[in-house]
Amino acid sequence: MGEIGMGTILLKGAQLVTMNAEEDVFTGDLLIEDNKIKEIAVDIEESQADQVIDARGKVLLPGFIQTHIHLCQTLFRGRADDMELMDWLRKRIWPLEAAHDEESVYYSAMLGLGELISSGTTTILDMETVHHTESAFQAMAQSGIRVISGKVMMDHGDEVPVPLRENTAESLQQSVDLLEKWNGFGGGRIQYAFCPRFVVSCTEELLVEVRDLSNKYHVKVHTHASENRGEIELVEHERGMRNIVYLDHIGLATPRLVLAHCVWLSEEEKEIIRKRGVKVTHCPGSNMKLSSGIAEIPDLLNRQIAVGIGADGAPCNNNLDMFQEMRMTALIQKVPHGPTVMDARTVLRMATMGGAEVLGMSKEIGSLEAGKKADMILLDLDDFHTYPSYETDIYSRVVYSATRSCVDTVIIDGSVVLSNRKIQTIDRSIVLRESDKSIARLMKRM
């Protein structure tokens, strides 16, 4: 299936929620030329466009940006429920990842990408497994999503399955080979990140080399940190200090570092993150399901730390839906901190501009502004669960009432990849069928 909607596109008569610095909300038009927003105005002549989308009565938003995803795990949905993190990894996820083949990684990625795009996510920061990452990149290229991704790196840990435990030099070389092939692919739509899984599964030698390679190639480092108290105890036992203190000690705590979770941080660690410009990803659904805890997001935001939102992987969520993650992001903080904390506007910003800041892409994506990449979603809020609409705050409607079923159109890099709720770049029937065949094969192999 090919992409449609290339060229000049005019979205006519939408309610625009721009998420720009002024947070403008108004009814008007938006013109796309090639892959960028050319103009936003109250009334733009239709003759300027090759394609006109009637957006009257609909809401136009910047696309959602998810800053922690595991596409390689989408096939494992429902296979690792109701478990604690380290058991979840050792008994289910690592053995399943070790069983992957090229075809299963491809369809796992396609299954996740179909879900992400259909629910309004236009950009992701993804972490793959040890092997067959090439297949995931092929799926990303085909789907049309904007992505930063990389192969996971694991060269340490007695409990890591043998097929996943790497030779340090080979892990580094394979990562560089993938970077040199895929970083900048599709006019920059696909970028590479080094992805050491977490301190527990990585030698210091590997982490130091990742630091140097990140500096050399100017790319992100994406890893997990301080998700679970048991994980922190393991790091303290092996490295003699807490997670973020250790990462800072070896020079990895830089503005290019993105840390998933950060549920259990000391005061010292919060200050390291702030001073070093480290970025954080909040994964509320995953953290609740694995009973990891509730990250102190209001405190991190008050410290001016960049925080994005991610669904994590399908086996610990079990959805990749930003609408659910936004709602959970808001609600879980209200129990300990009161009803006024994490208001809808703050949460929607985290899902858009906040994610762009985490990825270092706030000048390119995250808001509707002339000159930025044309990544956006059109929501149809004409339904029982989103009414009444009269004088209702649009931020509240999107964060607290809207669902994935409201996503009507998705445009990424100037291409319409979802139209009238139908995805244009992925064959749904093939992906669903091959996903079942792939997981059946993996279960037998595991």
C-alpha cells in the first residue's frame, strides 16, 4: 500500500489547537506544501491546494509524540500479564525476544505501528531487541511514521538468555552499522539512537563506548532507569551507586540522554537530571500495571525538566494509545497531590511539545506553526462520549473525553497516512494474520 496526499494539502475550517507558545485556539485553515506547514490563516483560497480536506467541525492538533515504545514487543501482548518487572523480563519478555526472527520482528513492528498511527501518534522514540532490527526499520520506513530507534544492547547479566547476551564489540559494531544505514533515512524522518537496555544488562565498557559514539555521531542515547526498586538495588550492588548517579559518573548524563520511567529518584538524581539537561519519559500505564510506582512528574516539571509520555510496550500496558496515557498521566497525580495538579493543558503539552523537547526536535515538530514539519491529526469529536460541546474547554475534551475512535485523519511529513479512519500505508488484514502466525511460531520456539 502506498502513501497518498503528497503535494499541497489544504485543511479547511478546522478548530486549530496549535500548542505554540501563545497556545492559540481558533477556527481556520492550514496549508501544507511538500512536507511542511506553509501557512495558517482564517481563510486560505482552495485554488492554492492540490487536495482539500474538509475539516469543518473537526479539531486539528499536532500529532502525538510518544517518547518510549518497544515495537518488537507488540506480538507479546497478553503474554506477560500480572507480573513484577524483573520476573516479567526474565520469565517472559527476554525469552520471547530471544525467539524472534526477521519476519516476527517485522510484523511485531507493523502491528504496533498500525495501532500507533490509528490512534494519532505521529512520532515515536523506539527501542528494539538485540537481533533483526533491520526488519523493524523496514516496517517503520513503509508505515510513514517519524521515528528515532535503535537495536537494544545487552552484554552483561547471568540471567539474560544466551541468545540475547552479546559480545561487547559486536554489539557496538552492529549498532554503528545500523546507524550508518538508517540515520537520516527518508529525508530525516527516521533517525538512530543507541539503546543500551539498562545498567543491569550492560557492562561499563559498553556504556562508555556508547557515550563516545553518541558524541561522535550526535545522536540520542535511549535507556531505562530507576523503574523499579529491585532494579536500583541491583545497580547499587554492582556499581556502588544509584542509577542516575552512576550514569553521571561515567559521563552519560548529557542532553542527548533520554531516560524511560525514572519512578524512584533521589534528590541528588533529580538535580543531576536538571543540571545535565537529561530528558525523561513518563510511562503511567506500564508503571501502574507492573506496580513499579508513580513517578514524581509534577516535581520534575517544576524543576524545568523536559518530560514526555510513552506507552512503553504492549505486554506491559497493553495498549499503545496516547489518549489512555494522557488520561492516566493526569489522574494518577491527582490522588497524592490534589485535583488541580496536572491539568489537561499541561498533559496535552507533554504529549506534543513536551515530547518534541525530549527528542530535541521542538523546532521541527510538536506544534502547528508555519515552517514546521507537517505532522498533525484531525479529530472528529461528534459523538456521545465527547458531548456536550457548548463552551467546553478543548483541552479537557481531548484529554478527558476523546478516545482513539475520534482520530479521523493523520498526516506525517506532509503525507496522509490515515484517511477517514483507514490506514493507507499498512495492509491491516495481512498484518493481523501474520502476527498470529508469528507469535505461534515464537511460542513453539521459546
